[in-house]
Amino acid sequence: MLEYFVLAAVGFGVLYGLIAAMLHSAKHPEPIQPQTLPRVAVLVAMRNEEAHIADCLNALTRQSYPKDRYDIIVLDDRSEDNSAAIANRFAKDFSNVHKQSIEENLPGLHGKMNALAQGLRNVSHELVLITDADCVVPESWIEAMVSYFDENTGMVGALTVLYPFRGISSSNAPVNLWAKVQALDWIFLQAMAAANSRFGKPITILGNNFGFRLKAYQEVGGFESMGFSVTEDFALMEALRKKTNWEIRHTIDVKNTIYSLPVPTVGDFIKQRLRWIKGGRKARPWGIFIMSFSVLAHLLILVSLVAALGNPLSWLALMLLMVTDALVIAPILKMLKLRKLWLAFPLFEVFYFCYLLIFSVLYFLPVKVSWKGRKF
């Protein structure tokens, strides 16, 4: 019986690598040069972000995109600190920065989804880009995001990195080991998400670095028609995928890659992933298959290692999995000039093993989630 476990672990290790290779074989989307520059609205939902919003707005007001072709709309969701005053100062200094106060919830909506829904009611721009108040974007961000919207594209997702890269960072960015592990984790997950999207099977989009056509958003009835979700980005992506013919593109391009702060503690990490779990329960069958296969591969390899520690095939299965993960991450680390993160790769693998198996159990349990001091 033990031999079967070991052979199954090796088999799943091989399949794990083959599936990753298949997904990553799909062609990357190519940017285009639009004949006329579309008007762009950048929405930033904000709640109690006085430590971060200035860095965010400084970056957004320094874009290479023409100032008269984009507006920045800060959605202040009843902040209880100095965030609103900072946003007001930027609105006073820059004609294309606007602050909108969110004073109440729309029926059935809460949190960030509610803030974005209200902000979008006042938008008439062709394209809408979304980022968060704790994010810092490069000067090329808007220009690069726009370049991926061809006539058939309704949504574009891009990469978010939790470690300073190529001079893109916030004023209080941590660079400790915990930040490095989280950075590798996000890079791996986003690389796999982008590969699935290129393969024609988008499974997720990241809510702090994506954009969509206002026309596409209106076609699905806006957030008001979707019902509340703690993962509003995923809800919108799924609505576009199911109800429209718009294409969804997920890009890996240094020009639209942004920086975001990692969570400070393991407790905050757990809260973050519980939000993802709650939203991910409505994933398409392909997404459930990919995640289930990954969980099963890791579980089999762990069991084979524990039960047959001296069997070289158990270690072969582990090496197949780790080499696959490294090959997925490597091109992005090279692009971002973050080779220093390789030192944290072994710890990332242990961390990923542990949380993947733990959260695969929590997926089936009722969970309460919190966001910015609110429980949902």
C-alpha cells in the first residue's frame, strides 16, 4: 500500500509540472497603440489609510498618460482618521483629483463593493482602472493598462508585487523575511492566474490592479445587480465571463506592475485568505479543478514523505513540485530584478504547503470575514 502512495505522489508531481507547462505555453497578450487615447477614471477606495494614501496619490498624479485624459476619484468610505484631509489636499492641488464621500450603503452592498458602485455612478469615462490606497503604481501604469484594451477586451488584470522593485515602493515598505515570503506567494499565484487566463480559462483577477470598459460594466448591470461579495473583483470578472462576449486579459508586464504592502502579521494573512475563500466558493469548475489538483498533489507528496522518508521516489516527487514552482516564478523575478527573493524560496515552499492544506479544509466550513474593521 505504501508503494502505491509513493508512486501516486510521483505521478501527481509529474502531472503538476505538465499542467503548469501547458498553461504557460499560451501566448502572452500583446500591447497595442490606440489611435485615440481614451478617457480613464482611476478609482481608489479608501478607509482609514492616512499612512498610505499620500504615497498612492503621489504616484497617480505623476503618470505619463496625459493629465487631461484621466481623473483620479478617491472614494472615502467613512474614514475615521486623517485620510480625508490628505485626499482633500490633493484635490485642491490637482485638477484631475476628486474626493467622493461614501456616507451610506446601497441596498445589499457593503464595504469596497459599495464604495466602488457609488463611485461608478458618477463616471462617464471609457475605461475604469482600480487600485487600492496602500498601492504605489509606476509612472507608466495607466499608459500600459490602456495599451492592452483592444476592441474585444472588456477587462485587463495586471501584477501586484509585495516587495519593492525597480524603485517602485511606498515610504514604509517592509523588506523583512515575512515580506519576501508573501511576495513569492503572490507572484506564484498571479503567474498561475495569468497562465489560466491566457489559456482561455480566467479564474481570478486581482482587485488592486485591474481595469475594465465602463460599457462592459454597464452591460452586466453594475455591482448592484451582482449582490454583495467580499471579492468584488472576482464577482465582476465572473459576470463578464458568463454574461458577455468581452475578453478578459491578464498581463505580466513590468510597465503596469504595481507595489502593495504585505500584511504585517500571520493573523492578518489568515483574515485575508478567509476573504478569498469566501469569494472563491463561486469559482468556475475549471478553477476548482486546478485548486483541488494542487491540494491533492501536495497532500500525496506530504503523506509519502512522512510515511516513506527513506524512499528516494518520495523526494523525487517533492523535487518535481518545487522545480515546477521555481520555473513558474523565475521569469517574473527576472523581469522585476528581484533575484534576492530566491533566498526565501525554501521557506515559501514550506509556508505554501502548510497554508494550502489548512485552507483547503476551511474552504468547506462557514467563515466570518472582516475588512477595515467591518465584519461580513
